[in-house]
Amino acid sequence: MTIDWWTLAIQTINVAILVWLLQRFFWRPVAAMIEQRRQTTLAALASANATKAKAEAALKDIEATRAGFAKEREATLTAASNAAEQVRTAVLADAAKRAAEVEAAAREATEKERRAAEAEWSDRSSRLAVEIAGRLAARLDGAAVRAGFLDWLLKAIADLPGQERQAANLEVISATALDPREQAHAAELIGKAFGGNPVITFTTDSSLIAGLELRGPHVIVSNSWRADLMKILGDLTHGP
């Protein structure tokens, strides 16, 4: 086999020219384009990485903010719960205090009403007893009873201070009218008790029930069933 060196040389030159043409007019622009696209891609990747980093940082901030919100929410709920519990405790304490005050007031009012009712019934009973006693005592008025009251009257006069036994005019009051003999006897004894001759006037007052009472300018001697019963009534209703 023979080789045509001229043909081979021409083919080689053609190939060299083709390679030079391709390298000059095709590979360089394509390589430049590829490099440009690579740089663009790298820039896009860098921008994406930066954006991703920013997004991750923002996400971390959001997570931190959310954690802060959760803690703040928990703290707020805890504070609200504590405040509500304090208010509840205060309300319950105030309600218990008011209930105790109302109960004490009701108990005091009940006790006051009970004492008032007891006092009222005691007063009524005492007055009724005295009224009954007065009606019974009224039946005992007679000469013997008047004589007894005259003796008590003379003893009461004897116990008077000296200046009160210096009377010129006296009034003797009886529940029923004394007959002239009783009046003369009583006037004589009363005059001796006063140590003189006072002018004595006799009057009647049926409310005395029985007994003799003496009145003068400076002296009053209560000596009757009425006076005794009023004293008993006073002791029963108000104490001695």
C-alpha cells in the first residue's frame, strides 16, 4: 500500500485549519457562553444560598419569637391564674365574713326579740298579777284593815325627820270614807305623832284600794295597797 504524502499533508492541513476554525469561531464562543452560564449559575447558587441562609436565620428568629411568645403566654396565663385565685380567695373570705356578720346580726336580732318578748310577757304577767292582787285586796278593806294601816301610818310618821313633822295642815286620804268615830280616832293619833294640833282634812280615793295616805306641804306618806302593789310591780318589771 502506497501513501500519498501530498494528499496526507493536505488532509492534515485541512484538519488543522478546521480545528483552528472551530477553536476560534465555535469553541471559544461556546466556552465563553458556558463560562458565562456557569458564572450565572454560581451567582444564582450563591444568591440562593444567601437567601436560604437569610430564610434559615429568619426561621430561627421566628422560632425564637414563637418560643418567647409561648413563655410570655405561659407567664401571662400563670399570672392570670394567680390573680384569679387571689380574687377568688378574697371573694370567698369576704363572703364568709359577710355571712358571719349576717349570722351574728340575725342571732343578735333573734336574741333581742326573745328578750323583748320575755320582757313584754313578764311585764304583762306582773301587771296581771298585781291587778289580781289589787282586786283581792280590795275585798279586805274594813275597819280591822284600816286600823292596821293606821298603825303602819303612825310608825311611818315616827320615822320622819323632825322638820317634816312640823306641819299645820294635813290631808288623810282613804280608799273608802271613814265614819266620824274613825276620823276622830285617826286625827287624835296622827296629831300626837306630829307632836301638835295640825288641822287634818279627810278625803277619799278609791284607787288606793285600801289603806291611809298622808299628805302635807312638805311630807307625803304612802301607806296603801296601791303603793305596796306599785312597789311590787316595779320590783317585778325593773328589779328591786
